Amino acid sequence: VKEVASLSLVSSACEVVSAAYASTKESHPCLRSVCDAAEKGVQSVTEATASCVQPVLATLEPHVAAASEFASKGLDKLGEKLPLLQKPVEQILSDTKELVASRVADVKGAVSS
């Protein structure tokens, strides 16, 4: 999970979503109340669940470590095949806009001639 979260695409997408969430909470007082209540509820459930799950996780530790190792190798291979994962959302959007503009210009040129 930490490796996935550290990918530029994922971390920048999380930052964009987080900023939009914070902005929405600031802009809309009614939504702020609902969001605050939901956040407190999630926090309470997470704390309660963590104490119950801890003994199970301790038992599964060797299996979790093996799965983590396997997932890490798979993620490395995926990163090699999809360099897009190493780019932030803003750069991907910018590159996409440039590509579309270039293609539109090519089509306009072909139609004009």
C-alpha cells in the first residue's frame, strides 16, 4: 500500500482529491457538518476495528509479508511497463492537452489542404 501511495500518479491524485474535499467543506457549511460527522464515525470504526484485528494480523504476519513481497515485485514490473504511473496528474493532463491540440492541428491542416 505504501509503494502504491508513493507513485507520483497516485499521490498527486490523492492531493487533488484532498484539496477538492477541503475546498468543498470550506465553501458549503451544510456539507462541512455532514463531512465532519462522517469523519468522526470513520475514525471511531477504524479505532474499534484496529484493536479487534491486531491479533489476527499478528497470526497472519508471515503470509502478509509474502503477499507484500509478491505485490512489490508486480508493482515494479507494472511501473516499468507503464511509465505514466511515475508522472503527476497535472503533467498527464498537460501532456494529453498537448497531444490533442497537436492532433487537432494536424486534422485542420489536412482539411485545409
